[in-house]
Amino acid sequence: MATLDPKRRREYMKLAGLTPTMIKQTVGTITLDPMSVQASGLSAEVAQEALTAIETSTEDCTTISAMYNTVGQTSLQDPRDVVERANLLADTAILDQLFADEYQLTDSAGNVGDKQKTIDAILSGKIQKKTFGRGGFESSDGVLQVHGTTSILSGEFKMNATQLARNTKTGEIKRQPRNGTFRSTHTYIFRDDRWQLAASQLTETTKSTLPPGWVFIND
């Protein structure tokens, strides 16, 4: 499985002001559901390997996302136009392996996005987090069910961010607060000797309200 090169990881963390603690707060603490492991007949070692692989992929995604998030905030441009092309291609390759080809994200508004749209959202800084970890994007403890070649991660996260929105009357486009608490369910599959994210479902439990006449841009 492709992972971030250690040198580039350090560079990205430095540029984004990201610490190991902040990464941990973003990912949250993931624990195994013992009932699912027992029912699947898997050994504790195999189940732990699945958890470790999923944690590692989530941490890589967090580090990449934080770097592009910072570039977008500081440059006021699409990060893909600013980051060195070699790094952009390498980061895209990593994300391409982390997400299954059939990946679908159903967001809290019912919008459905595919793999390419999700990768584009990460690299473009479409949703700009205030920070990663406490006060920006922070996950509560998650629970991982392992069912052979399928795993389901359920959890909750808080987000303090902005997202491009459009005024339905004037057509004006600008960033609006995108805050709230979300329940998440992520489905992973084991394919080609690695775990890949195949589907995500988000449910907003508490949210901020857009000003009248504004809608978030999800295309």
C-alpha cells in the first residue's frame, strides 16, 4: 500500500503546523468491536492488523489534507496550482489507493459523490478547516467492526470550517461557516492486499445555519 514518504510527511506536518497530537485528535482513538471479531472467526492478530492499516491510511489522508488546506488558506488559490507537480502526483497516487474505485460519499445533505470528486475536494481545499485536531476537525473515539474482508468504522467528529456557498438570488459566491457535529460510518474492503475505503455516510447531528438565500456548493 502506498504511504507518505517519511521525509515528505515531516515537511507536510511542518508546513501545516501539524503535530502528532493533532493528528491523533483528528483521527480519534479507534477500538475493535470484540463481538464482530468473535463472530467473524478472525484471530485477534488479524483484526489488529486491519485496525492498524485503517489508522495508518486515515493518518496519511489527514496529513495530506492538512497540507493542502494550509496552502489554500495562505495562497488564496487552488492548492493544486501551487503545490509542486511531483508532490501533487505522488499525493494523488496515495489517495487513489486509499479509496476504492467504486467509493461513494453520501454527505449530510444527501449529496452523493464518487472517488474522483472526493479526492478533488481534499486536494482543492474545498472545505477549509480552521485547524486539524481540537478546535478544527476533531474525532471522538471510533469503533471498528471487522467482518473478514469488510470492516465498518463508526464514530463522530466536530468540524469548524468554511465552504464555498452561493447566493441563490444574486449568484455571489463566498465562503460561509461550515460547522457542526457529524456521525460517520465508513465501510472498508480488503482488496489487492490492502484496505480501501469503499463508502462513507455522514449524518449531521448539530449544525450552523447558513444566512437566508445561501446554499453550499457541492458540485
